[in-house]
Amino acid sequence: MFFGICFLFFGVSTYAQCAMCRAALTNDANIEQAKAVNDGIVFLMAVPYLLVAVVGYFIYKMRKTKSKAE
């Protein structure tokens, strides 16, 4: 719980590139392309977490309404 709170309050710049992508994009000429690849990887990482959060919310809402009916 403590680490979750820390991650919410302290923003850290991450570089989510695999070693192969980093080696291919380390040229000074490819800075914009490297940023785009990094943003794409972070986007692909965030989507499953958002989907799990949405499903969890609907399950919570469904259980709450079911408990009110009883």
C-alpha cells in the first residue's frame, strides 16, 4: 500500500525500451523516433491496466447493487 501511494505522488521518467530497440535508436539523428517508440511502449503497457480497472469497477458496482437488493 505504501509503495502504491509513493508511485502516485512521485513521477519518474521511465525509458521503457528493450535492449534491441535502444541499440537501434541511440543515434543522435533518431531522437524523435526514439521518443515515439518509447511513448508507444508505455501506451501498450498502460492499456491492460486500464482494462482491468474498468472491469474491476463494474464488478464492484454490480456487487454493491446486489448487496443493496438483499
